[in-house]
Amino acid sequence: MNMQEPRKTLEYDVLVIGGGIAGGESAINLANLGYKVLLVEKDLSIGGKMILLSKVFPTLDCAACITTPKVSEIARHPNITIFTGTETRKITKKGEHRFEVDILQKPRYVHIEDCTGCQLCEEACPVSVTDEYQYGLVGRKAAFIPFSIASPRVAAIDIENCTLCGACERVCPTNCIDFTMTEEEFLVKVKAIVVATGFNLFDPLKIPRYGYGKFRNVLTSMQMERQLAPTRPFNTVLRPGDGKLPDNIAYVLCTGSRDKSVGNPICSQICCMYSIKQAQLLMGALPMADITIYYLHIRAFGKGFNEFYVQAQDMGVEFVKGKVGKITEKENGNLILRYEDVEAGTVQEAEHDMVVLSVGVLPNLGISDVFENEKLELDPFNFINQSDMLASPAKTSIEGVFVAGTASGPMDIPDSILSGGAASAETTSYLRRESL
Amino acid sequence: MAGGKVNDGPRILVFSTDKISDPAIDMAGLLKLHYPPTVYTISIPCSSAVKPRWILHALEQGFDGVFIAADGTDCPYGESCTEKTGQVVSTTMQMMKDKGMDPARLKMAAICSVCSEPFVNHVKSFSEYLRKSSNS
Amino acid sequence: MEVEKGKTAKYLKEKHEIPKQVTEHLKYFTKTKKMLLNALREEDKTIPQLAEELGLPAQEVMFQLMSLLKYGFVETGEMDDMDEYFYYKLKSNGKNKS
Amino acid sequence: MARINPEFTDELKKYGAFDANACYNCGNCTAVCSLATEEESFPREMVRFSVLGLKENLETSLKPWLCYYCGECSETCPREANPGELMMSLRRWLIARYDWTGLSGLFYKSLAVSLSAFVVLAAVVAWFGAYENFNLPVIMHYGHYFEMAAITVVFAFILLPNIIRMWWLTIYKPGVRVPVSVYFTAIGDLIVHMFTQKRTLGCEDNQLRWFEHFILVLGYLSLLFTTVVLDWFASQSLFVVVLGYVESAVIFVVTFDFVRRRIIKDQEISKHAHPSDWFFVIWLFLMGLSAFAVRLFIDLQMLDNNVWLYLVHLMILVQWALVIVPFGKWTHFLYRSFAMYFEKLIEYTRSTK
Amino acid sequence: MKKKIGVYICHCGGNISDYVDVEKVREAVKNEEGVFLAKTTMFACADSNQKEMVEDIRKEALDGVVVASCSPKLHLLTFRGVVERAGMNKYNYVHANIREQVSWAHSDNKPGATEKAIQVVKAAIAKVRHAEALEPIKVKSTKAVAVIGAGVAGMRAAIELAEAGAEVYLIEREYFVGGRTAQWDDLCITEETGKELVTRLYDEVMKHKHVTLFTGAELVDYSGSVGNFNLKVKVTPRYFKLQCSSDELQKAIEVCPVEVPDEFNFNITTRKAIYHNYPSEYPQLPAIDMKNCTRCGECEKVCSSVDFSQKTEMLNLKVGSILLATGFDPYEPKKGEFGYGEIDNVVTFPQFKRIVHYCDDKLMYKGKEIKHIAYIYCVGSRQVDGENKYCSRYCCTANIHTAITVKKKYKNIYNYHFNRGIRTYGKAEVWYDESSRLGDIYLQSFEDHPPVVEKRGDQTFVKIRDILTTDKELEVAADLVVLVTGMVPRADNSIGNLLKVPKGRDKFFNEIHMKLRPVETVIDGVTIAGASQGPKNIMESMNSALAAATKSFSLVDSGELALEPTVARVNEEACEWCGKCEEACPYSAFEKVEKNGKTIAKVNAAVCKGCGMCLPVCPENALDLIGLSDEDVESMIDALIPNA
């Protein structure tokens, strides 16, 4: 195979960057109107963060029940082409309705079209490493299917951790594993771009006094989300420190949000609600457990949210107003939370056997650097700036580039979906203008 | 299923409507508002479409009661729904009387699309009534 | 160069050096796996019991054992008397699959 | 029913607190403070009272004195409301409230007034030098007596009444009735806190700062003793002379380090210096340095030809004794010790209830 | 012919299998008549399972499928799509709801839930056995959309639809466009004022020749269904021929003797019967409010453009879809609620916005200068005792933003925020921060202990037990008390009643599914946008307007629509034409025809909506709904009886 082979050129109407729920919504809408869409996703599966969630507030529908059919609709839409494991490297605007984009597809070492997802390679692989899709709670193999409802639900080889023993290849019934695969570059010519690159979660290592990373029973909310999801790492909710069934769980809200001392002054908008949701789910999963939520203000503002919050109170979830100051660990793995009970006005200490840090939403940096000749402006918090927020919320500083979902700021799932719809609408009118 | 009948309460057949009362019954589940598992629903477009013979069939086949979760004034097919559903009920009740059945085994109430609690209350009290009347 | 299908790992092995920690990690995993499975062979145990017996931190036992559970070597058993910990047992390799 | 007074924060700003209004009452500051206890929770309560302008609640509280300003609360404050500096400002404000002369408030609020006072006092000393024809022995003689007199007068007419006012505000007014005997049994705490500031050790990672403070207090008090009682500048005893050298050296070395930190602002505590803080460390530094130099000149027998050096030392001394000690930051040392003492009294009364 | 039926029972990742023993269900139904295969699956809706179903159908030539999973409202269409891809007729698919109506409803009774699930699946199998292959009814659709409400959401949706290529009728009840945003002035986030935004959108609307704007227009009746709605719109005239000169208009306003409260200013001022809301308002043509006009004719004398001869018109419009952007009303406090209507310096937030608008260098109200302002939050929202349990979402941010504006615009303003937990979500948090830094004081009350407004002497006091000060009782002497009122649904819901759009628990229009179909209603062809759906800020309204426009457009885009074939059917042998069906049908779908020498009823399938109202009235039982025959229903009833 010649490495110097000239890169392939592809042509589409629209490039959607990011295959999460917002990008997916935009892609489907555009494809339904007949536009050819290329969806690039840097991860191995589309579906974004939502596909990894347990249930969604305030209806408690399972997240998978909403994402999986959507993802499957995207996957089989004749007007949508999906590139997973693919990064956007460079975007150059060549003129109105003309963009040239360099994308780079990392080798998966598995031919997607041949893999049946039988998992024999997974069984054969001797290597066990930390599973990032379970947020480090459990291991996975170096030959693996990301998670059971991934799309495409096919294997991939984690080459960083692979010993190249070849066991996977030998058992593969369809010979789809191929270590000769290499990176592939493409030049994509499109007329418009939708940026739906989503968000990052706050890394609680930045708040050492909460002990995340040091105390094993201090989790992030995403780790708890995984524990509650149908494709969960354990058979039920357990303490990662020693496998104990927790019976007294604390939630620390505003971890990394509304906190200038960690550089994020804004509210993440979703943490209150997902914590309340998890509390309700935990009450179902562990009927004997006490749940305490340490909060500053409960931001239950959306349709049905406040009712959901009141419902949690009625169910017996304890709400304590006060930001947790520090967490210390006891010998038995239990944790002592020090906080001021603001209603009582006194400093208190409380013991819990598991602590969930409700981590905030941060911008997914990087996409703005990809633009070559025009600047994709960011807002003061490094989310993508909406240049005409009130009349055309999907517009960015570059004409022809639109933003969908949490790439422009924290928002919940319904808002992301509406924003995805708005981005596709704006893209449609932009494309129509060309044909006029 | 052979043998072991787990649910032995009064069996109630509910005629719900696709757009109005069925969503309310769905929401009752969503909110985990419990009601007897011997309540079964058949969803139809509009409550005024229930034929008396279906009701009689159900009662004759072993249902203890039939509950029509009517659209009421929310009916997307027009205002005459309430009146027409009422006619169906009165006709059927007459037929039930003729056959020697207790007409109270048929019940109707308007269930709006978010009337989950009223629905649960209705079927619970209906079930209670049926239990008492079958014992007496 | 055309590489024979099913034997491509060898091809890459020639070009790509395997980092030392990858092989060490594999050794470590194989070792703890053996230890855990041996310990469970005697009887069903909880994680604190395994940790004490093997002299490993409980969180490490938890992580490895849950991985083994995921890979199908181990399954969850009863709860202990205090309703705190589950017992884990060896999976009979699908023989008893009902 | 308390009436909110939003104008109070404007007043407090003159004492240094600029950001307290930003507080959104999360309680983080109280939770991270290692000195806060369930009975004595602060600083948030103080921040809240300040924002609402509840002066009454503030002036009857001892909590500002319980804080040793490790800076943890300010560093971790999610709103950058700087509770640590607010506590510091409240201490300044309280000093002004305790002070019956009203001069403390004047000095704290106005840099110009402070500087004028310094200039006037320096001028008086210079005038006095000229009046005595720069006769060194006479000047030194008066200088020595000035020191003794100043201590007595300042203490008797300013500090003592102020402490009584403090007692009245924090013990009597809130209705704490302490048995007389307890005043005597608790006196040990007063002494211990005054000389050791041991509560600072409750702050995390604060050992060095505590040690520096500790030797500074020791150095300062013993130098005071050495100059006033042992008459260092006139003493011929080798022990006294060396002791004086060591003490003054300790003072200017430690204060030099304090000044350095205030300049480079490497720690939360040294980030927000009020003029009064500068005056305190600079004057202490100058006192140590000039006393050291004076004695050195004496020993080198150069002072006779350099009367100006002693005059400078005397100016510093006078400014220190008449401005900084009675009305400036020096009083923290006193009030804080008494706050501990009063706190002990309150604790006793509370426990017997 | 006997069917080969495939049954799939979904775990729903535990949502079902935690309460229903799905294996037992599978065992119980696998030998039912016609069942060829029965499987359980973790997620029936997941891609991998969809593929498996397609393979099963193809390989085993299944001609009937049951999926027992969630409510059909969620995934009926998903699985119809699956079987269609496999080449099966989608009407041979039946969806059994064993989640919302079984596992969740009976999560307290696992054996009971399992038994009910078995019956429900059996009934679905029975229905499949009788199901027949059907073809959707194709109808032409009109490539036009009616947008109801010309607020910012409605105008934005209209622009989008026109750009996409639809004919748009923008129907506004008022004489002027802009809705609430025009009343709002300073907006958060941007420098733009509400009026500027309205102007910008109006200009764009006017640029599009495919948008027709009707003001003073109301939808009074409609018929037809998705693809072909016939709307009847009543247009009341403005009684103005054309734009009159500003001098003449000024005179006309001066001479008008009628003075009524000005709703545009939330009744803090008055206006005449001849009026416009503000000088640069659109359309730039004043109107005469006939409800209050005494027809004295004074204006006619001074202004030549006044024309009382204009008549109310009835328009008939044909559209394929209707987009509702009817907005909200601000909550109107009850008399005495926090002193409203009783204490003279208590106003609502919208009124306060108007007061600020009219005060230049000094903030004055009723002749008094205002310095101390108390804001009481959550008035009409998050009610503990009242009906409005929801949070109105925008008020915290909007009010704090206004408080900052006021503080910057006038000297010596002190703001006191009596709140119940500030909800400046997302980036709006910076306003909260800024206002605090400017010295605004926040006081938080307990849920069950709201602040009290009382008048003592000529001073108004607001008292609170403040959570943030350890339950201390505090009070403020306020020159003005602003009740931060939330959003409530439009008091006049005539349009919702007319179209039968269902409302949610909060009484706003309800979408089908917040995440799957967030802008669609159960009434086919009717979409919803903006605050008519629930409290939203402008940006969020725009997002939903654009999403709704996309949805409405996709309905009318292709010019053809496939309608459900589940319409009424006449058994021609049994029918004896009595006319009762014709009487019962609300859509006039029946006609009398002669066939084979017999007078019988005939159904017009394109008109019939499949409601079934005709079914019980037929004395000969000659009517059926396709897909809901006696056989269908009765076999389901039989299957639901376990011992049958």
C-alpha cells in the first residue's frame, strides 16, 4: 500500500461535525430534505454522551430508548454518510457555499462492513485495560465493542494497548480484523457546516479538597450515570472502593460550575436536574438508601422540571443548602463531608458511604483552531459564539457555519434537540440561497 | 396460561383513546401511580366509536366491568363526542338491563390527556365497587 | 504488499514496537486474574474477604473482579448477612446455562 | 426585626473589603475554614451581616477576632468575594468601633490623615531636637522617658477604656452574665493567646507563619522590655547589649520577610494590603533596624556625631507609640487576645446553662 | 391464510424486565396460534435489534410482527419502519405496551405485572392474526403553512418557511406585530432592544413575497386535516385607509374623547380608541379599537385617512400545516397578593419594565422618586398552594438584568431581591454575579413562608424570614415593590380549543414527546413553537420556532401526504341506508349511492378521519373501522381473559 497515495476527495452538501444528539438531529433533518450529509464523529460510536446515560429527566424515559432509534435512523439514512474515529483537521472557506475540509480517519483495524459484532475477538483478547466508556469503573479488552448499543456496533482494536498477539484475528469468523489499516486523509468539499461538537465534563481533579482520584468512593456523576444505565458495569450500584452496596449517598452540586476559583463562572444548567434524576433512580434501585443533595440553588427551570424536583422531595431525597467545603476519607472508605448548613448557619460534618460529584459542563475546545482563514469566534466562556443569538441562534461568526447543541453553551437534551432543529433550518435557508 | 392465576381482582376492560386518554394512562405508569393489574386497555381513536356489542362481548367473556375513558370536550374529532359516547353508554346499559346485568358494570368518565390521577382513582374505585358487588 | 488475511498482526509487529508497560500490564492482569480465580475456587467470597486474603487493596480487587465478571469468568452470588456485600463465585463456564 | 442597611458596605469598603457583595451564600468559606466550629461558624455569617449592614450584630460579635486569615476561604471562594479580607476589614472596623477617641476610624479611612499624623509627629521630634540644640544625651534621656510615659498613657487612657468598651459591646450588651470568678480563672487563656497566638496553629499549613509571628511577638515584647526596663541604649551589660541586638535583628528580619511577601503577593493573606498593614510592618521593620543601628553606632562610638540617627529612631518610635500602637494594627494583638479571653468567658457561661 | 408471526419482547434495559419476567412472557406466548418465533431483547429499538428483526422477517418470511415494549406513542412508527424495510406491510405490525401500562404501572406487583404482560402480548398477537395488509391513502397537500401569532417566534418561523419555499400566512390577532417582545425593550444578552428585534424581523417578513401578514385577524373555524386544512379567518379592519400624516394622526388622537387603559403598557397608562402602541410600530398604520370607539366621528374630521366604512372580512385559506406561536400572558396577581391592587406602589414586573421605559433621568412612579426597590420572585410560579407548579424559567434572569439596568440608568438605586433560590441558569449566571457585585441584596424565603408586603403609615415594608441569615426576620422599606410575575398560558385559548391541541399539566400546549417529537402535537399537521409550549426566553423560542418551521415544512414539502388508511368501511350487503351514519359523521364523509340497485352509504376515504363515531349508530352493524373490526376487538378481548 502506498502511503503517499493522494488523498481522496469527497463531495457533500453539508458537513456535520459531531454525532451526538444535536448533530444527529441536524443531520436527519437535512437528509430528509434531500441534502447529502457527511457526519464525522471522533469517537468510535455516534450517539454522543446521551447514549451513555441511564434515563432522562423529567420523564424518566430511558436514554437508550430515545437515542438508539435516532442513531439507527441516522445510520441507515441513504443521504447520510458516517465517518467514526475521524477528526476534522482543517477547514478553509473558499467562498460562499464552498468549504474545503481536511479530515483524518484513524484506523479501527476492523473493517466495519464485515464485522458482525459477534464479540469472539473480545473473548480471545488477553489484554484488559480501563474501559473509558464505563468511565474507568471496570476493564475492557484491547479488541472490543465500545458498548452494547454502540452504532456501529462493531469491534475496534485499541492499538495503544494491543500486544499484537493476533488472537483476535485467528478467531474472527469474517476475517474483518486487519492490522494493515492506516490513517486515511480525505478532502471534503461541502457547502455548509454544522458544528455540534458538544461539551466536556469538568475534571474534579482540579478540586483536590474533594479527594476525587484519591478516594475511590468519590465518583463523578457520569460514573454514577453508568452505574444506573442498562449497560452498567456492575450488577447493581456498588461502591468502587470495595463493592459495598451503598446506603447513604451524597451529591455535591456545582462541582466545577459557578465557581470562579476553577475558572468556570457560569451555571452548567443540567447538573441539578440530572442529580435529582439519579437520586430518584437510586431510590428505586436501592430502596433502603438515603440520598442527600448538597446544593446552592436548585435550577429546575424547564418544562416539568420543578414538578420533578418537588417529586424528589416528596420521595424523601434530602436537600441541604450549602456547598461542600472538603471531603475526607475514613478508614472504612466512608467519607466525611464538611459543609455549612446555610439554613442553620452552622458548619457541619456528615458521613456518607459514597459521594457523587455533580460535575459541570465545559466547552469542548479545539474546533475553533481548525478554521483556517476565517475566525470562528468564541464567547467569554469559550463556547462557540452565537453571532445573532436572538434572531438566528444557530449562526456563528462565519457565514455558512452553524452551531448546534452544547457547542454553544450548556443545555439540556430537549434544548439540544431544538437547537439541532434550528441549525438544520438555518442551514437549509443558507443552501437555498445558493440555488436562487 | 395454565393454572395459577396471580391476579384475582375484578377484571376491568378500559376503552381508551389514542390521543387523549391513552396518554394519560401512559403517564400514570410514568408517575408510578399504581392501580390493579387486572385493568386492561384497548385503545381506539375516539370513545364514541365503542360499539355496544364489544362491551357486551367483554362482559359475557368474563370481564367484570368495562370503563370508557372518554375524550370529553378535549376530543380532537369534535364536540359531539361527549354526547355520542353518552348515547353509546345509555344504549348499552339498556341492553345490559335487558340481559339482566348490573348496568353499573359499565362506567364512563372523561379522562383528559394529563388526567392520570383521576384515571387511577376511577379504576380503583370502580374495582372496589365491582369487588363488593360480586361478593354480595 | 498484500498481507494474508488473519495474519496481519505479525505484519504490524515488525513495524510497531510494543511499549513495555503494555506487556507488563498484561502480565499483571494475568497474574491477578489467576489469583482471584484460585481464591474463588475454594468458596464464594466477598470483595473485602478477597482483598484480605490476597493482600490487595479492596478497590483493586473490585476493579479486577468486575472486569472478570464482565468477561464472563465470575458471577454474582448471594448477599452477605449484613446486606452489605455480594458474594462472587466462579461461573461454571456456561455448562449449567439454563 | 432588623432593618437592612445597604449603605454599610460602602463604609466597610473604606476599611478594605471590596468584594463582599459578590457573596452568594454558598457557605464554602465556613466549610473550608479549619477554625470554624459548629458553635462558632464563620466567615459567611460575618459576610452576610456586612452585606445586610447589620451593624449591631457585627459589633457584638467576636468572630472577626477568631479568624487568623490563612486565606483558604478567599482562595476557594467560588464568587471571589474574598471573605478573608472581609474578616480583616471587620477587625479594622471593630477597632474603630471600640476606640472612644474616634481616631482609629479616621486613620483607617484616610491615608492622608495617617500620613499627616506621621509628618506632624516627625516634625515635633525634629523641633524638639532643635529645641534641645541636638544635645544627644538630653534627647536620649527624654526619649527613654517618653517611651515609659507613652506606654502608660496610651494604655491607661486609650487601650484600657477601649477594651472595656469591647467588653461592654461583646459581653455585657448581648446579655452574657459571667460569674466574677471566671474572669480570674480564664485569665490564663488571655496570657497564652497574647504571647503565643496558638490558635493560628489551627489553620492548615500555617506552622511557619505561626513561628514567625511567635518570635516576632517575643522579639517585640522583649525588646520593649529591654529598652524600657533594662535601658538598652544606656546599658553597659554585655548580656543586655547582645540581647537587644538579637531582639532587634529578629524584628527586622521577620518584618523584612513580611514586607517582601506583601510585595510579591505570593499568598492569599498578603494579596490585599491595607495602608495600615503596610504601616505596621514597615514601622516595625524600621524600629528594629533603627534601634539596631543606634546601638551599633553607640558601640562604634559614632552616635555622637550622628545625632540624626537617633532622632530618626525617635521619630519612628514616637509615630509607632502614638499612632500605630493605640490606633493602628498593633491593637489587633491586644483585642485578639482579649477576644479569646472573652470567648472563653462566653463558652463557660454557655456550658453552664 | 394463517400468519407467521414474530414476537419480540423488550427488556427496555430493565425498565420492563425489572418488574416483568420477560422470559416467562416469552414462554407463555411462544406457542400461541400463529407465533413462529418469540424472542426477548435488551433494547428492541436499538440498531442491532432492528437489523435482526429485518433479517428474521426476510429469512423466515414473517407476515406479522408484535413488539412488546414501550408506549406506541414512542416507537410505533419506529417499528412500522423496521417491518417496512424488511418488505412487510406495516399494518401487519402491532405494538404492545408493556412498559407504561404494565411494568411501570404495576412496579409494586411483579407477578401481577408479568401476568398482565402475557395477556397484553396475547391480545396483540390476536390482533395481528386478524390484521390485513393496507396501503396508506395518498392525498395531495397544499404547500402552504399558517403561522398563528406574529410575535418574534411566529415571524421567525414565517421567514424560515418562506425561505424554504412554502407559502406562508402569518395571522396576528392584534393590529400590530411583535407580541411580548415589543413590550419588553431592553433585552438580556444583546444590546438590541425588543423593538429593534421586532423591526428587524418585520422587515425580513415583508421582504418575502411568500409571506402574507394579516393583522387584526383571528382563526375562527377550520376543517380538513393535515395536508389540507381549510381555515376561516376573520379580519377586523383598522378603519384606516392608508398612513396618515403624523400631524393629522396626532390631532386625531387628541380629539378622540375615549380613554382606556393601555394594555401595551400593562395598564399603567391610558390610550385613546384611535391609537398605535409606539411611534415606530409595525405595521405603520394606526388602528381604531372598535370595542371602545363611540363613533363620535371627531377623528374623521381631522384625519382624512380614517375610514369607518371598512368591513370585517372573512377569508378562506388553504394550508397544509398550522404552526402555533401564540405566546404567553404574564401572570396577573390576584388582588391582595403581596399587596397587589391594594398598596399603590406594588407593580408587576412587566409594568415595571414599562415604568423604566418612560422614566429618563429619574425613576418616578405616581409622582414619587424611587430609590429602594424590592423585587418579589416566583409570583405566579412554583406555587405551593396555587395551581402553577412550574418554574417560569425566564423571570430570574430577566428581572436581574432589569435591576442592573435600573441601577446603571439612575442614581442611588438600591435593589432588594426577595427570591426563592435564584435560577439564572447557564450563562445568565454572570448577571447574577454582576448584580451582586453592584450591591444588590438577595434574600431568600422559605417555600412555605413567603415575604410579606405591608403598609405602615405612608411607607411600604417588605418583611422576610431570610434563609441566608439563619431564619432572621428582616425588613426593607421599599419605595416600589415589583412582583416578578411568571408566564401563564394565554387566557384566551380559543385557538387551542378550536384545534383541540392538548395541554400539559402546566396548561401550556403539549408536545407529543419532549425529546422525540418536541414541536409536534397529537393533532396531525399542527406544530407548536415559542412560549405557547411553556416558558422560554427569546433564544429558546427562536430555536423551537425554527425547529417547528422545519417540521411543518417537511409535512408540506413533497406536495403529497400518506394518511392512515384506518378509515370507516361499509359492509355493502348489510347496509340499508338509513342515514344515521351521515348524521353522526362530523366530517360529512358519507354519501348516499346507488349500487347494484340498492341505496347504500359510501365513505369518502380522503375526508374520513377514522374517528369511528359512526360505528355504534348503525342499526345494521354495517360499519367498521379498518383495523378495528368487530373481529379485531373481540379477539383482543378474548385474549385478555386468561382463562378464555
